[in-house]
Amino acid sequence: MTEIAANAGISAETLRKIETGRAPTPAFFTVAALAGVLGLSMDELAGQCVPVAL
């Protein structure tokens, strides 16, 4: 986890907050950086998102 965070240019604590929902709306560029480190395109990532029912 520390290596992924470092490669994405964020702190391990920020990554932990994203994973646990304590950072419910991470910045677009943070998400893009994490996707890149994990080898995902933004299209692939968006395809994994499920709309929230109202």
C-alpha cells in the first residue's frame, strides 16, 4: 500500500482514508494517479462504478 501511494504521489494516510471512506470524494487527479499506478484506464475505472440509488 505504501508503494502504491508513493508511486501515485499521495501519502499512505490519504490512501487509507480513501479505502476506508474517510475521504469520500478524492480529487479527480488523485483517482487518475491511483488508476495509472494500478494499470487501469479511467474508462475501466468508471465502468466499475455503480450508480447510487436515490
